Amino acid sequence: MTVQTKPRRVAETPERPGRVESVEPGTLGEEIGLEQGDQIHSVNGQQLVDALEFQYLADGEQVTIVVERGNEMLEYEIEREIWEPWGITFADPTFDGIHLCENACPFCFIKQLPKGMRKSLYVMDDDYRYSMMYGNFVTLTNLTEADWQRIEEQRIGPMNVSVHATDPDLRVALVGNPKAANIMEHLARLERAGIEYNTQVVLCPGVNDGEQLDRTIGDLVNSGPYMRSIAIVPVGLSQHGLERQSKRVRLSRTCMRSLPNADQKILEMRRHTDEEAREVIRQVSEWQQKLRPEHGRSVVYLGDEFYLMTGESVPQSREYDGFPQVEDGIGITRLFLDDVDRTIRRKQRRDLTGLGGTLVCGTLIADTMQHTVERINQKFGTTLRVVSAENTMFGPQINVSGLLTGGIVRDAVADEDSSEPVFISDTMVSRRTNTFLDDMSVTDLAESLGREVIPAENISDVLDALVRPAASVA
């Protein structure tokens, strides 16, 4: 089992760990008098390391918490109904910082970021707690025995695990860490603990596709009943990343940067060709057809990019089995298309004739978006327009909407002579800070354009916004 031999590397350690950011009205937290700015130190005599531990320790009928307020230490002894929610949101979910990554993946997108992005984007996290709380994917390579025991005791899950390959030597090469070879042992430990987990494969052409992908899917399917799903997503390569690769900047661990059993052939990351992407679709489709009768679900799912880049039809909703990995880009396009169909089928809402705006999107979804807007305009009499924006920050090969910056959106519509709203995908903006990847806020962009900027999840959100009073733009 993994043994921690050196201090854990962390980032973003809060100055006041355990600080309460908000208390929801009508909850136990408000009832006992907790306030914004309070700092919770311990529950039942145990020091807290994160919000998950608070939830675990405070989930009882007799609870004692120690709180610091200003220069005063307060102790609350509470008799609690087991169903009563605390209603507390912490300013920082991990009080001891964010556990940093120990790997050196050749496709690591953080290392491919240019300068000038949102500061938090440069934190190379590999923290199992963020997997449960926010759906982040982790490799399990930096877990200590104490981490494993806590996961098992507190049943921290579901876990989202970046696997990439189950061949031990190949996974070591892809992750850049000798501990990566133990992936099947790690998954077996989650199975023994009864903790559900989703898995992910970042597919790299000529590296972990083909026979290796068949091996990986087969191993994962047979790993046990708690393996919920397998996501296959294409490798993402920014212009900055391609330049680093050409200079061998990323080869900090040369012994792990070559393909096993291939005469030390250096790993090269590249995008899929259309033909390769179609072969991936065919290969995964065969697995889905085999697995659905056996498991009652497809189990393995492809990232939307594979379908969009080839012009292949996106699977129907029933084939996504409840969308277990929608936050990983699996099925977002289908959800969008289904919303369009529902919007068109239902009865006419308030008169939208002549109302319009500009929808800004990445080049990957542009044709789909244009077809959608034409259908909507024909049905409702709207005058919506689509502007497809090339990603000048990351390079044209990064073509999804969610990685467009505020500056790119601004430049894309700068020449429009219009006061109508600009609609963007809500995936472009941080839910916590309301800022784009380049740290521009939605408000700043709206002021720069002199137009309202509205993040939207789907087309029905766009139409709803058209009939709302416009927000004032300074």
C-alpha cells in the first residue's frame, strides 16, 4: 500500500480554515446562531480538515462544535434531529489546502495553459475530496494509507477516477508516475469498500486506443459492480501545449515518457483524424451493443466531440442511461438538442416576433447551433444570430465553447451594430466567480460591449431571457 514518505504538497491553503461563508435561513445553523465569518474549529472534540469531515462528524443527534467569532471562542452543545440540515456553506471546502498532483501526464491541460488565465486554473489538483464534492477526476496515485482508511470509513464517494489505460506499463507512461501501475489494485479496494466510482479514459491516438482501449474497457467492465461508467474523451491539445511538446519541455521524467515495448518510442500527443474518430465510434458502439443486454445500460460512453467532429449523429437520450458523466462532456449536446425539440413542440409562449440576440459558440458546435437557431427563428419569429468564434487563446484545435475567453467573445461581436443581448454557454463562466478563463467578468464584458451578456444552459433559457426586462448596462 502507498506510504507517504514526504510532506504532502498542497496549494490554496485558506488563511482562516473552517470559515463560514453563509448560513441558510430556516436551518439548524441559523437556529443556534451561527453567522457568516464564524470559524468552526472542531466537532465533538475532533479538529476539522474539510467540509466533508464536518458533514460526517456533525451527522449525529448529540453534537458539540467549537466556533471562533472575533476574539471569542464559543462552544455549542446541540441536540439534533437526525434529519435537520445544518445549512452551512464554507468559504473554502478544504481547510488544509488542495492536494496537488504528483504526476507528469504528457496531455496535462494545465501545463498547456498560456499566461494570463484565471489564477485558480494553474493549480494542479489531484484531491480525492474534490472528486466527491465537485466531480473532479483523480488518479489515486497520491493517496496515503490514512486517506484510504478515511475513504473507507466515511464512505467518500462516488469517486471519479482517471484511468487512461489498465495496462500497468502503459498507464505509468501516460501518468508519469510509477504508482500509476497499481490502478486495478486501487479500484479493487474501492470495490471491497462498496464505494461507487466512474472512470475516464483520455484517448490518445496511437497510444491507448485500438487493442489497448479494448483491454481497458474489458478490465473496467469486469472490475466489479461498483464501477458505474466509463467515459472516453479525446485528448485536448492547445497551441501552447503543442509548442511545449515540440521543444520536449514536458519530458521531465524521460524514463516514463516512452511507449512500453516499442523501442523507447517517445510519446507524441496529437488530435484524432476524422477516420480515427470514426473508428473509435465504431469500436465503442460494438462494446455498447454487447454490454447493454448484459448490464442493462451502455456502461461506456463517448465524449460529444467524437460525434461532432465527424458529423455522426449524437446518440439518443436513452443511450446515455441518465447521463452519469454529463459534467465530463458526455451527452451535453443531446441534452441541448432535446431541449430544442421540447421547446418547439410545446405551445407558443409570449409573442417573440422580432426579438433577437447573438449566440456566441465555439467552432465545434457551430453547424449544430446554426441549424438550431434557424429552426427556432422559423417557429417563433425570432431573429437570433450565431457567431462562431475561433479560439485565439488556445489555438484553433481547441474548438469547444466552454474554453472561449471573455476577450474572444468580445472580439467576436465587436463589429456588430446591435443593442440586443449576447448569449454565451454557461460553461464559459465559473459558477463561483462569474468570470471567464481570462478573469474577465460577465459584468465587465457587458460594459465593454454596451450590451447585456447572458450565460445560458440551453435554448429555452435564451427564449425566456428574451421576454424578461433587460438588465441595465453601465
